Amino acid sequence: MPSKPISAANAEHYTWGNNCDGWYLVRTPELSIIEESMPPGTSEVRHHHVCARQFFFVLEGEFTMEIERHEFTLRAGEGIEVSPGQAHQAINRSASLVRIIVTSQPPSHGDRVEN
């Protein structure tokens, strides 16, 4: 089956955390690429992944990523890598919506351990 263009408009949608949204752009046993949106004041629970290596890329807004108790503030066009085993937490401390792309290899769902 040939590939087709995909976006949040036609991708499989899910919700997570406190009013956050996600869309599966690529979902295979080897790779996961998702677009996520985080309203102002939202965050996820600190956790780590046993196997998954992740890359978070900011499309819109100001995004805080806490990795191993160190905070990094990222803006549109910036990204950060999280290695397997590193405790991390995505946070939107801003007053605006944040949109990010999260790439996980292998996929992170089912590989999460809360810290």
C-alpha cells in the first residue's frame, strides 16, 4: 500500500494527561512519531523508558523538558533527545498552547516506568 500524506487532521487521535492531545503520524513496531499538543499549565508524570530513545521537537510555543532534574526550555524549531533510562517530564509552563513532535525508537508505549 502506498504512503499518503498524514497530519493531525487525518491521523489516529488519543488523549493523555490533563486535556492533552496526541496524533499517531507513524505507528510501527520499530518507530513511533506523534504530534502532541499541551494546553497552558499541563504536564506529564515524571517517568523513564526502559528501551525507547526519544526526540522531542517543538513546533509551536515554549516547552519545558525536565531530564534527570535538569530543566531545559525549548522554543519552536528546537528539540532535545532523551536516552533510555533517563527520568523526564514534559511541562507547559507558558500561557500558550505547545505543539511538539515526539519520535520514539522503539515505540515508547508500554515501555514506560513512572518515577
